[in-house]
Amino acid sequence: MCLILLRAVQVLVSNDYLRRNQKVLREGKIFETLGGFLRSVDVSQATADEVKELLSEIFNTVIALTKGNRKTRNFLNDMIGYELWGNDIVRILEKSQLSSDALLDRLLSMVFEDDDVSLNLLKEESEKHSDLRRIRNAGALKLVIVLLQCCSTIQVQLDVIEVTTYLTSQNTPNRVSIASFGVLDTVLHRFSSPSLNEVVATKLVELVKVVAEYSISASQLGVVLSLLRRGDSLPSKIRCSMLDAIEKALAPRDGPISFFDMSGKRSGLIAGNAPIIFHLSRGYAFAAWLRSENSTNADLFYIQDDKKTTTSVSISQRGIITARVTTAGVKHRESGGPSTVTVDCALPR
């Protein structure tokens, strides 16, 4: 009966016209119902195949309910909590003596909102340095992190963490998504597990470094300091790496107060409700560092919002910096293409 209901829900939101039903189902407490399914699963009364099928259909239903809908994704993350679902799924998998390997691809397709995504495909793309995928549902990534403990081998865990670290370190929008959805909290919680493998912990620290350098809250910093105080519960190598990650995240930079970091990892510009402030400097309107990473990729900085408006900064071999803003939906009068504003600036030799 549960499977019939889940498949019926998927049909209700199966195309763009029916996508409006996402809101109706959300307000009808569909996610609370799905959570009830997970909590009520009696493993002793089901075969391993039946458990796999139920979990797979639940994920398919969540994918259908959240695809392309930011409000629903945020609701599921803030009001329900992926971690709570993760704990229920871990309980089911452990009692059924099943690994989470078969579920990972479905979870990753939820993260990227792409049915064709798989762990092997992501590994292939990262090795070839292909176009970077955009994380569409960072909340689902928290579920991936929780279920790592149920993977069949350590190598599968390492592959997932390496791919996540790569996509986070190379893509500014991905860092923004991960920070805003609190993925770092879930990652830090994994270090409190006594069964955490040291090799896996080392890889997780690399992910912490990337995320913490972009954004770390006071409460998250408190968790890190608590982990460092535990002494023998974490190997000294892991504690040193964690301390190094925090030092890099918090250490001040030499140079002008204002600076542009073209890696997209951090910026010294003061922003808020007021306009961006550039600090005055003698002889100049303002002074700022401009740091560009050594990279074979000409694009130093690239952001695309949900309305398909893109902002990019690139540097040519001749030392020309090009800033470009392209607005989708706004047509150029003559060409009929997207409206684009481009500004070039030559670096002094």
C-alpha cells in the first residue's frame, strides 16, 4: 500500500503543469507522512529486496517533490531535517544488514537534480576536470554524509568525499549552497562517531578546510574546539589538520583592508544592507589587492543565479581582465540574443 501511495504522489508532480501540486502536497504534510513511513518500517517483517524498494521509492518521491522548487527544498531542510531521516535510514540498513551503496546514486541525483548522475560519473568528470556541476539541493548532501557510515567499503566513502570536496573547492555557488544549508554541521558531527575510520576522517578534514575557509559560524567553531579538546578520541594527525583548517579560515591577510580574491573563496569587501565600501588610500580613490589564481582555466569567477543571470570575470594571456554580466530573458535589440554588458581592464606590466 505504501508503494502505491508513493508512486501516486510521483505522478501528481510528474510534469511542469502538475509541478504546482508540490506546494499543495507540502502544505498537506506529505513530508511528515514520508517520515512516518521510515519510522514505522518493521525490518523483521520485510525482505532485503522489499526494504530496498521502499527506500528507493521514498527517494524517488522526495526528488519529484523538491525538483526545481527552492521553497520545498528549504522547508524539508529547515522544518523536517535530512539528518533525522538519515538516522532512521541508518537504523533500517543496519537491521537489514544492507549497505547504502545502492541508494547513493539516487541521493546524488537528488543533490544535483539530474537523473543521470551517478558516483562513477562524478568521479569521471572530476578526473577529467569537466564542466563543474551545480549543487541544486545541498540539504540532500547532508543525507549523503550521514549514510556514508553504511557504505560497503571505505573506498566508496572516500570517493564520495573526494568528489564533494572537488566540486565544492572549484565552484563558488556550490560553496554558497553548502554553507547556507549547514552541511558543515553534519560533517563535523561525523567526527564524534567512535567508528569513524582514520583515513575517512582525514578526507573529511579536507572538506572542512574548503567549507570553513568560505564560511564558519561561531557554533560550528565551538564544535571544532570541542573536538580538539577530546584528546585521544581523535588521532593527533586529524586534530592538527583540523586546527590548520581553522587557522586558514580565520587568519588575517596582509595588504589593503579591501581585496578581491578571484578564486571566489573569500573577499575582503564589506557588504551588507549598505553599498560595498572601498577604503580610501593616499593618492588613490581606493586601494585593493586583486589576487588571481594560477589556473589553466581563463574564468576566475563565475556565478549564475536561479534566473540564469551570469556574472563572470576572466583573464587572458595578454593580461586583460574581462568582467561580463549576461541577463537571460532580456534580449539585445539587434542580435536578439541575451543582453550582455562587458568591461575590459588591462593589468599594468
